[in-house]
Amino acid sequence: MKNILFLLLVLHQLTACSQNDQSKTDWQNMAKYAAENKALKPVSKDEKRVVFMGNSITEGWKKEDPAFFEKNPYINRGIGGQTTPQMLLRFRKDVIELKPSLVVILAGANDIAENTGPIALEDILGNIVSMVELAQANDIKVVLSSVLPAYDFWWRRGMQPAEKIIKLNAMIKAYADQNKIVYVDYFSAMVDERNGLDKKYTDDEVHPKLAGYKVMEPLVQKAIAAALKERK
């Protein structure tokens, strides 16, 4: 386990160095999916395209279970390490311009880790709300996701994320309920007695492995079906 965490930390640091160079000109990393977005075929007549917007948990989903995206009209637009302000800035290019019927938003953990600096929970929610409003203004349905549990962040120890995640999830759910937006609760299905991510679903206590994604998939598909059913 220690060897795995050490390798993850090294990879994270190497990625951070690369991102620091890239961030001087493209802080939100629009370049990552530019070619894929350009090559994407137009939405077919009966297609209910779904974009998954998120961070490494979303990006890793396609790597761990590519069939989930290949067998469904799902497009993965996760970028490891990203915070909500970065996602908000690339939301038009990586979601709206792809003309999906629905977007699944999973965000907030890296904000709590302060990857791009300190931020209040209220401002994390505000960025998520802004993404929702952009989607709705373009006739795109939304599924809001709970942040996954985390007892600690291996790349930024001592942030005490567990209780902050619980508070942020309560805020996201309250907003979803008030605005009749479908909310998918991964947290309750994956949490352990410490309010961390259950070790049977992860190798690093933050990111799901295949077993974790297999818990998430039926939950999000049920949420997607419910949200699409509301379409006029």
C-alpha cells in the first residue's frame, strides 16, 4: 500500500509540474479535449447524449471501465486535479458545444483539497450552480452528484476533508431539491465508519477502483433515466 501511495504521489507531482507549465496559457485546460471535441460526430436523431463533467474521479472512470462509456451514449470530460472554477471556464467547450441532452456534474473534492487555492464551501457550490444555470439555459438536463467520501488526501495531508465533504454534499442536495434537479448519492453507498471511502472500493482512499465504479454506475444510470424522463 505504501509503495502504491508513493508512486501515486510521484505521478501527481509530475502531473502538477506539467499542469503548471500548461496553466500559464490554458489554466482551465481547454486543450485536453479540443481534438476529441472537434472529431465528435453530430448528435443523431434519437441519441440522448450525456456528458460526464468532473475531475480525476470522472476521468479515471473511463480508464477503469471503458465499456461503460463505449456501450452508452456517454462522453467523458473529466480532468484530473481540476477544481470547480476550472470546470466552469471550460463548461461551454466541453459540455454545451457538444449538444448533450444531459450533463452529470461531479465536482468539489479538489476545491476542498485547495488545489487552486483556498475556497469557501459556499463558493464551491456557487461554481456548481453556475454550471447548472449554463446547462439549463441551453436546454441541457442536469444530474448533480455527491462528492465521494475521503478521510484524507494523500497529496495534501491534514486538510480534514471528511466533514467538509459532508457539509458540501448537504448544500448540493439542498440546492438540487429546491430546484427539482436529480441528485445522485454516491457518498452513502461508499462511505466507511470514518466517513472515508471504503477500502474495498479504492486503492488510495480517494479514487475508486473498478469495484467502486461498479457501485456508482447503476446509481448514475438511474439518475440519468429519471432526469431524461422529465424532458418535454
